[in-house]
Amino acid sequence: MDEQSEQLRFAVLIDGDNAQASLLPQILAEVSKVGLITVKRIYGDWTTTNMNSWKNSLHKHAIQPMQQFRYTVGKNSTDSAMIIDAMDLLHSNNVGGFCLVASDSDYTRLATRIREAGLLVIGVGDRKTPEAFTNACNQFIYCENLIGPEEISRKAAKKEKPDVSDPLNLLLEGFNLAAKEEEWIHLAALGLVLRQLDPAFD
């Protein structure tokens, strides 16, 4: 059996209405660390101008654009289309994990349902993503953690205040759970516990 056949196969599904096209290479790289990406789809209304930022990336990264018209002004049907496709993929038994790129709480039940089936769920979204969705994933990656040095320098030049939270309490709780009565623990064991306590920990 070759190495590719042994890797966990992933479907990357992107809500183009609330994701950043500039971070696509970093997102794909993060998922590739965990498994082999076999399905790459992005959902949105390609007749609107707000999807233009994605067009240059589609061919380069071999992503299949999924057209979904807006049936009502001010509303989008992207969520429903992406959820339906995800359920089809889930029942096809052709993938072992999903990466849901979105910052929308509407995907919370989808992530929960996929996990109930025993599959791995990685979420990617902004820090504004509701906690319900981040906690429904096995792992959640904040887009702000994927920003490259150039973007960080640009934000520093604008004197934007960074969003930094103190992880000490989480680290202490994780250490106490993993260490039990031992004074030393393996870093990998601590990492597993931290992901269980907070899927968005990075």
C-alpha cells in the first residue's frame, strides 16, 4: 500500500462569502499537514463582484467553483448548498475528514454531525467566529494566525491593536489534566488535551 492511500482523505469546502482569498495557500498547507486533500470546492454567487477576489486562485489551486444564486436580496444560499454537498460527501464514504472554511455559526450543526460519524473536522475562520462553531470542530484555525510577515508588518504600520489573549489558564488546566500525578509530561500529550479543552488553541 502506498503512502497516499494510507493518508486521511480530506474535503475542503469554502464559503466564499465569508472567507479570505489571500489566505488560501496557507489554508491548504495547514490541511495538507493532516491528510491528503481530494475534494476542493468553493461556494458562492459568481455573478456578484464580491467573488472576484477568488477567481485568480481557482485554476492555480485546482478548486471547483460551485455556483449558488441568491434567491432573495440581502440573503445568500451558499450555506445550504455547502451543507447539502457536505452531507453527500459524508455518505459517499470517500473522505475521512472535512475542512470547513467559514466564520458562520450556521455550520455548527454540520460540524457536529460530521464528528458524530467519526470523521475529523477542521474549521478555519476569523476570530469573530461564534464559539459554538469553533467548539463543534476537532480543530479550529483562526485566519489571523495564518497571516504572513508582510501582512503583520502592514498592520503594525497602521498601529492596529493585536488580538492577544493570555493562554496561561488554559495551559495550566491542560497540564493538570495530562500530568495527573506526574511532574513531567510529553508535549504531544499536552497538545491533545489542549485541543480537547479548546479546539481553537494554536
